[in-house]
Amino acid sequence: MIMALRGLLIAGGGLLLFLGAGFLMDPVGSGADFGLVVETTHGITSTRADFTGYFVIGAGCLIWGAIARRRDPLVIGGALMLVTLAVRVVSLSIDGPFDGFVLPMIVEAVIGTLALVGARVLPVKD
């Protein structure tokens, strides 16, 4: 079970790293995949920096926590995902649903939950 959990955390981190790399290399195209219209240099710079930072830090926390069996980065990665999920729920209640709104929420819930479970289960006893 521990190996499977670590593998899932690394896979989740890989997904986030892939998304972060997409925003780094193609902020306009990746933004469009997220429903964003990025037209100005300011928008491109903000999209590239903010989304890349979010996804790469989340990926690093999940991968580092899974490999090193460290609680602290897993809590950070899990918090990023679960706060994002919570804000999506708030936004859903304010703005209403859109086509495809369920999948990102499922991904965030699964990755966030796995990260917090990993933070509880994986740490090595000193």
C-alpha cells in the first residue's frame, strides 16, 4: 500500500509538473485549455508566472514528499489542491457550472486527499 501511495503521489506530481511546463512554454494555449483568454503581454506574463509557479510548486511538494517520505511538503501540496477545490466550490455557487467543471474538481480532491493521507502515513519515524 505504501508503494502504491508513493507512486500515486509521484504520478499526481507528474501531472502538475506537466501542466506547469505547459504554462511555462505556451501560456496562451494552456490558458485557453483552462478557459482563459490571454491577449496582452501583461496577461501572458501573469499567466506564465502564476500558473507555472502554482503547478510546479505543487508538483515539487508531492514528488519530494513521496520520495523523501516527508510530511511537510505533502501538507503544502495537499493544501494547494484542497484550497483550490474549496474556491471552485465557492465559485460554482456564485457563478454556476460550466461544461467540464467536474473533472478538475475530482483531480484536485483526489490529489489533495492523497497528499494528506501520505502526510499521515509516509513519514519515517526518527
